[in-house]
Amino acid sequence: YGAAALRTELRNIETALGRSRADRAVCRIDLDLLLYGDAVDATLRIPRPGLYSEPFMIVPLAEIAPTAIHPLTGVRAGAAAQRFARARGLLNLGALDG
């Protein structure tokens, strides 16, 4: 797989799970390609712009891949999330037990 093929596959999964892009405000599932190794591609928006400045991207990325390295800055996802949390005063409350 290349990055473009992977992005297409992610969109196919979204569609199969009922995602419609007709109304951007309604979204049950959203799969984004944030990083692709050390690839930098402006057309595909890789790495995803704002990756290390938006909590909805950096926090989950740091949870599943804390050692992932941003190809433009060289900063690991876990370190970026920690800096973000300190700067914003966010607390990690741990896993939710259900």
C-alpha cells in the first residue's frame, strides 16, 4: 500500500460503516491518515496539518503510537502530547472502566 491507496481504503471503510460526506456536521466515524512513516506529501496532507496542536489528533495518536515521529519536526507523539497537556492544563484521568 502507498499513502494514497491507504487513504482510499480508509474512506471505503467509512462508507461501509455508514458515513456520508453530504453533511460534514454528521459523522459517526472518521478515519484519518495522520502519518505515513517519514512521508511528507502536501497533496495528501501528510503529515496531517495541525497534528501536534489539536487534542483530537495528538492524544489518541500518543496513546497508540507514543514513539511515532513527526517527519518534519522529529518530535515523538508522546512527547508532543505531554507538552500539549501541560500547556493546556489537561489531566489524564486514565481508562474508563465500564
